[in-house]
Amino acid sequence: FGTIGGLVSPNGFIIDPASEERTKAGVVLWKGSLRTVVAATPLQMVLLAISRCSAFFIYPSLVLVFTTKFRASMEMIAQSPIGMFTYDDLHELHVFCGWLCMTDGCIHTIMHLTRWIVQGNFELVVESRTGLSGLVSVICILLVGLPMGWERIRSRIRFETRKYIHYLF
């Protein structure tokens, strides 16, 4: 079996070779904990790959979302020789990266949900820590991103309310 702790079958799918029951339930036992990474068909492998890629793609955007609001640090960097490589409008960069985070988070969530639906394991959304934390995260990112970035919603919500909602994420 493969290199991921014996979780990869000879045909390349991610299953729990010790328990067909766990595989059917959408989980594998890996290093003592249950993980929701089962991908037992080519479609599930593609959905898992897209969700994983979107998760890794979000990291640079997250770093930039936060660092663009570190005003003193950004000013110090701007005064250094590295300053010639910095972006002038940090708020514009913050908004752009915020939209990337929201889009990526939605793609990530949709791919996992679709994989669980295809497996017949949609209950993992509320029965696993992975599903619950993902659900909370995507709700928070939509509560923050849509009122801040979508004009139809932004015009209906006072700035102070949007700012307080923004503290969620």
C-alpha cells in the first residue's frame, strides 16, 4: 500500500484498508484519529484534489489580508529597501485578497460537500469536527465578505454594523 500510512490502495484511491465499514462511512483511521479524506473513485479523487489545492492557495491571500492591516509594520517595510517592491494601495490589496479568501473558501467547501454527497456521507457536515469547523468557517467568511464587498448588501447595512461583523474573521 502507499506511503500515507497505508491509506492508499493499489489503484491509488484513499481508503481505510483495515476497515471497509470506515471507508464506506467516509473516514479513515490515521495516526489514532478519524480523518474525512476518503476518495474511493476517480471523481472523489478530483474533488479532493481541488479542495486541497484551494486550501493551499488560500494561504498567501490570508497572509496578505492580515499584513495589509499592520500599518506600522507596513510603513517600516515601505521605508526600507524592500519598499520598492510593496504595493501602494494596501486597502485595495486587502479587499482583493479578502475576495480571494472568500472565493477559495467557497470552492473548498463546495468540493468537500460534493464529495460527501457522492459518497452518500453528507452527514459528515455535522457529525465530524472537520465538517463542523468548515461549516462555521464558510458561514463566517460569507458574513464578512458579502456585506463588505457586494454593493447591494453593503448599501443596506450601516458601516459600523459591517465593521463589527468583520471582526468575526
